[in-house]
Amino acid sequence: MSSRAPCSNKGTKARRLLAYALAGVLASAPVSARVESYQSDLPDIGTAAVSTLSVAKEKEFGDAYMRMLRASKPIISDPLLNEYINGLGHRLVANANDVRTPFRFILIDNKAINAFAFFGGYVAMHSGLFLHAKTESELASVMAHEIAHVTQRHLARSMEEQAQTSPLTVAALVGSLMLAIAAPEAGIAAAHAATAGSMQNQINFTRRNEEEADRIGIETLARADFNVQAMPRFFSRLADEYRYASQMPEYFSTHPLPASRITDSRARARQYPQKRVPVSPDYQLARARIVARYSGIASRSAMDWFERRHKEASPAEKQSLDYGMALLDIDARRFDDAREKLTPLIKAQPNNRFFIDAMTDLNIGEKQYDKALSRLEQALNHQPNNRVLLLNRAYTLVKAKRGGEAISMLERYTHQHPDDSNGWFLLQQAYENTGTHRDGELAAQGERYALRGQWDKAIRNYTQAAQLAELGSLAQARYDARLDQLRRQQARFKALSDR
């Protein structure tokens, strides 16, 4: 599936700074190289933070901030990559302690090396991490670190520490998050004003946060059967690569890598048994997809990247490189070249969703919609609820101008997955294709506005949909009910911003 819902590129440097501040990942100073046992003696900073911010309130703020991210950041809405990073993330979460909230993992289309966590169990990863992490364990080490920031409630604890000095600081910081949703520049100004007087305390606190996140992250990696050596190895390689760089990656501004921190993580990792972790085919395929479609590299340069590695790659690695080159061929409409690369791959692994997705794009490019649908339906017989396959089938139906069938399945899909913007985007297109359901088109677009916190636009769309629907019909009643929900959500967010 190559078509993606459009996303905004209006994020600014100031807004990124607000994100990092709210995520509790401001710059930290060197940590001690002293290493305790990996099984005990983690710093007892406390995890409750209940006097400042409840877990329920964190979830509410996390939902609000996620809507702001959708509106201001180029979120990657690729179903395959979303499935991969959430599968990897939840494998780590299943082996983490102190998990209080559901976790959701998102990818941001940015080649810079960075990651951050925020309220409500959200972990955001930049696509650039795939370009620098050579193994799945290295990528997992970054994710495990961010998961620890969430499980240890570092942002809430940071607010609690600030509250001991000035309760107004906490109120202003929380309020600025909500204000930023309605008026981003004002929210950024409020955040800076609120934190200026206590910045040194914030930095001192996050020194301990980074140390704690490294220690707990390594423990989580070990429990999830990853190579714990991957964390210090990744840290060390990044430090060496950018030692003399004039412009440092964003990751270093939010997660500084002093020599003592690298030494500390290396010494801690050595206390675990050596473990040989096999190459992850899914990681290799996800990485190839990033390089082909989300790296910002020109098509010719990306093809050179794959071809250079192909010469010395192992058989297991060659399949991901062939896959990446096939994606470039499809996007350039070199369909015969793509078919030559993909046919042996899908023949060997007919249920591999990366290969099914690519073959679907190839078939759609050649307008062979029935062939694509036949393959997808066979795959769905084995995995009837898989979101990647369902979205590919809906996408194929939309491209084949079979809007009625697409609407039927997408109505079910969006009911089950209301937070998936892909479903609403395809449903909007399906209604548009029919040319007879303007109300449904408006409602689907309204849901996309709501996911971005653009309440006025969402309410306007649903108001128009209700006016177009037949008087007294079930559709009109449904639109009216949704209008009431949207107005309540808008009021709740406004109340939060007025705190």
C-alpha cells in the first residue's frame, strides 16, 4: 500500500523544543560510571507522582498531545511500519516493570536521529533511527530507554519536584500543553516563561532520569531476549560518528552521550550473559522500506545504497535488499524489474505481509486489481483481522473504483480502529468515488480533523453532513450524536487549557 494520508509539515524548532520539554528529556549532565547489580539497587526516585498528576490525567494529556503531533509533525502512517514498530515495542513492554498505561508507538518522518516519550504511554521514533541502527537490538535499545521514561513516570515526577518549589510552575506547564493545541505559538511562549526560573532544577532531575532509563532499559532488553550489548554499542558508534561534527544530531541535545554514560551502560551490559541474537528479517525489511520510501534520499542514491550492500550481503540480508530495490522500481513504474525481484520472494514466503503489500502496489500500478484482491483474500483466510491486509484490500477496492465494497468494509474497520487515520482517509476516498454520498465523505474527513485536534473543522464537517442526510434518517441521527461528542471533547480540551 503506497498511498498515504497527507500529513502536515508545519512543525517548527520551537515546537520540537516544547515536545522534548514535555517529554521530560531535556539535556542531562554526565552520570556516574559506578555500576550496581543489574538485578537490584536501581535509584529509588519514586514512581507515584500522584500528588501532581494521576495516571488517568496523563492519558488525557497524552491523547491531546498526540492530536497536536498529528497536526504539526509528519507522522508516518504506513500500516506495515506501524505494525512492525508496535510489535517490537509491545514485545519490550511485555517484559517491562511498572507498566500502568497502554503503549502506542509512532514513527515520525525525519531522518534526524531522535526519539522521545510523552504522557499516556506514547513513544515517538524518528525514521532516521533505522538508518543508523544496524540491528534490531540496537533499535530496541532506544525503544527500551524511552519505555523506561514512561514506566517511571519521569515527566510527572519532574512536575512533582518542581511543585515542591513552585506549584504555579506545574500549573503553567500543564496548561501550556493544552494552550499549545489551540494556539501553538502562545503555548510555546507560556512553556518557556513557566520553566525559565526552574530550568537548572529540571536539568539536574533529568540527569537521574537518563541514568535510570538506561539501567531499566538494559534490564528490559535482557528479559525480551535482545542483545544488551546493543545499547552501549549504539551509543559508542553515534559518539564516534559525530565526535567532530559541526552540527550534532537532535538526539544528543535531548539524550547527551558523555563518556561516563557510555562507560556505565557498557559495564552494566557486561554483567549479563553473552547472547547471540539472530538477524531479524522483519527489521531488515522495515529498514529497507524506510530507505526506499522515507529516507529523503533520491531514488538513484537509494538504489546505489541497496546495490552496494547487496554485493557482500548474506542470503538472509539479500532478500530485504531485493525488496527495497523492488519498491524503488514500483515507485518509478519499472514494473517488469519489480516483478523479477518480487516473484521469488513471495513464492518462498507467500504469507509475508511486506511482500504481499509490494505485490499489491505492483498489481495496482498495472491495473491488475483482481489479481491483487485474489492474493489478499487468500492471505486474509489465514489472518482475517490483520490490519495491513485489510487496509491493502480496501486500498485496492478504492483504486479499482469499487466504492460500495470499499465502504462496506471500511465502515467496519473504522468502527474497530477509530484512531487509524488510514481507515478514515480511505473511507473518505471511497465515498468520493461513488459520487452519491457527500455526507459520508464529509463525516470521514471530519474524523481526520478530530484526530488532529482541529475541532472547529470536524464540527463544521459533521454539521454539513447532518444537513445533507435525509431528515429523520438513521444517518442524520448518527451525525447529530457524533456532533454532541465532538463538542464535549472540544469543551474538555478548552477546560484543560484554561487551567
